[in-house]
Amino acid sequence: MTGFPLIIIFILAIVLMIVMISKFKIHPFISIMCISLVLGLLAGIPLVDTTLEDGTTKSGIATVIGQGFSGTFTSIGIVIILGALIGSILEKTGAALKLADMVIKLVGKKRPVLAMELMGWVVSIPVFCDSGFVILNPIRKALVKRTAASSVAMTVGLAAGLFASHVFIPPTPGPIAAANTLGIGDNLLLVMGLGVLCSIFPLIAAYIYAKHIGTKVKADDEGDMAEVTKTYEELVAEFGKLPNGFMALAPIIVPIILMALSSIASMAKWTGTVAILCKFLGTPIIALAVGTVFAAIQLAGAGKTKDFYDICNDTLKTVGPILFITAAGGVLGKVIASSDMVTYISEHATVLSVMGIFFPFLLSAILKSAQGSSTVALTTTAGIVAPLLPVLGFVTPVQISLVCMAIGAGAMTVSHANDSYFWVVTNFGAMSPDRGYKTWTTATLIMGIAAIVEIAILSLVLH
């Protein structure tokens, strides 16, 4: 099947995949793999490797699936594992709390909602947003008690800060996976920089909305302010002595510096041993490995070296599903690339070209809203969009990085009942589901719109 009928089949396949994941609760890995197989067969990919008349070989469906799966693991597997491991160690040693404390000191106690938002934004760069919320929620409750600020405003601010870096800034697995799928895995520093830049509008929008909705909606824990809450000092005492500021930042900052040096070496066309060393250490896998070493030193300094095995084991259990879903997204992208769809769209690309940067945003938003997982939305959309980048007119690293940001913006639009993070925010924020929709779900819609507006503006000036 080729031409427009294949486009229709592709759209139906995506709809079916969404229904399988969201309605029938079939695991995303199984859903994406099944849809990839069926779509590949309907697209005319042969059952087995076939030699054509011109002597070239056309890969069979099993080969295409294998290439898509293994290619993803080759490019992203270790990076995802190391990024998640760093985050787990930061949680275990209390370094995440140290980072939060540094943000509070920077912003000041008179702006608690802003402090919570920025705190969440920093902490969620290496830590999953749901874990980050659980870690920082006791501080949120203590600050609510100390400052008499709105509990709802503090909840939305914290959740928004965590969510923004979760979808935009590596080494969070979703943005890393999307960047690698889009072919810019070697430009992670650029992706990080744009992720920071593209966080500005959604963070501002979320802050304004949090302050507003905090005056309209009350949480259950605001009725009894005399309730005993865990103070910051008590929380710190559970960890013993927190690491110093440098050691808390090192697992995040050192990889960024190493990748920056690699980019500088390439742009400045350095030669010799220094250039080779900079490019080696700046490779994302090696840079994150160095960051992991700093995290391990931090763990040893906290006297918790004996927990390293369990931390590694738990991390692998956590990232396992992400890795397999990411690989399945790679399979879907490979199937699309192996069909005649890209050729047909290239010949009839006027509509897509007009949509431009909004195409990946809308596709990601549909997937996010339908099945709940931002990571699934990021990885799946990246797999679909990757073969279409030249068609959409995105060819330079900066342009493709903006596509990655657009996918991230869609991946936050919107969080509701099928998203585990929605329940973390509402339950720990002491809100019922209906209040969760009024506060957090609406906030994610506002953040997504603000983000794509900023990205669209940047796409006009950055090339």
C-alpha cells in the first residue's frame, strides 16, 4: 500500500495505538510493537529480506523491527541508565534537598511559590518529577506552615517546576531519548541550553496561574494549620549531614562542563591530544559516567556505599520500562522510514510545511493526553517525526533541537487522570480529583500553550 491510503492507515494505526494504551490498558511496549508490525505489513515491507532487480536488498519486516530496536539501545540505553542512576543517588544522599536549599537561599523566603517552582525545576533535571515531588513535598508543607502561603499555589508551583525540566532538559530520560531518536544525541548540550531557554515562558505562566488559583481553591491541609508537619531540620536530620553545595551540584554540573568543552573543541577545531581528550570526555555516555563517579563519591561521603548495589538494582528496574518503550518507539520510526510514506509526504508536503513546528507539538499533545505518560509521548512522537524532519524543513541541529522542544511542550499537554503524576500531585497536595483538574490539569494546558508560543517565536529567529 502506498500514497494517500497509506497515510489514512497510518492515522488509524496511531488512533488504534492510543486506544490500546489508554482505553484497554495494554502496555505501551506491546501496543507500539503490534502497531509497528501491522503498519509495516500494510505498508508493503516484505516478510523476509528480498534482493531487488538492481542488486540491492530490501529488508524484511523482522529485520526492520530488529534494526529499529537495537539502534535505539545502541544510541540511548546507557545514557538513560546513567542519568537515572545519578538521580537515584541524589535522592539517597539528600543532595536533592541540598539543591533545594540552595534555591531557597537564592530566591528568598518571601517568595515561597517561586522558590518551590525553581526548586522543582532544578531538582527534576536529574530526578523523575514524581519522585522529586515526593522528596520535596515535606519542604512544601513546612513552608506553607511557616509562610501561610496557599497550599494549592505551592503545590502547583512545585509540580510545574518539576514538570518543565522533566520534559525539556536532559539527563531526564524522555528528552534524551527524543534527542537521540531525532539524530541530535551528540548535541545534548545544545538540547540542554534550549531546554533551559524554553522553560522560561511555561514557568512564568505556571507561576502566575499558581498564584491566581491559590486564591480560588483550597486544599484539605489548609483547614488545620496546627497539624504537625515535618520541618526542614527534621527532614535533613534523617539524612545526617547533607553534602556540600559543590558535591550536590557536581553530578549535574560536571557532565555539562565536559560536554561544553567537547563542543568548544569541535567549534574551535582544536587538534592534538587535548582535543581528543575533550571530545572523549564530552561524549554523553562518558560525561554522564563521570557524573556518576561524582555521585558515587557523594554516596561514599554519606557513608552509604553499602546501598550502592540496591540503588543500581532499583534504578535498572525503574528505567527498564522506559528503555523498552523507547526502543519500541524506535521500531515505529524505522517502520515509517522503511515505507513509502516519507516519499509520498515529501511530494505532497505543503500542509505539513505550513504547520511547521506545531506538527510535532500537536502529535505529542494528542499522545500525552490520550495515554498519560510524558516519556511515551516524547519517545513515540520523536520516532514518528524523525523520518519527516527534512519534509518539515528542519535540518540543522538548532532546528531539530527546537522540534525536540516542541515535542516536549506537547508531552506536558495535558496531565490528567491517566497520568501517574496527576495522582502524585493531587494526593500529596491534599486535593480531590475535581480540584486536581481545576488546578494541575489546567496548569499543564497553560504551560503547554506558553511553551509552544515561545518555541514558535524562537523558530523564527534561530536557525
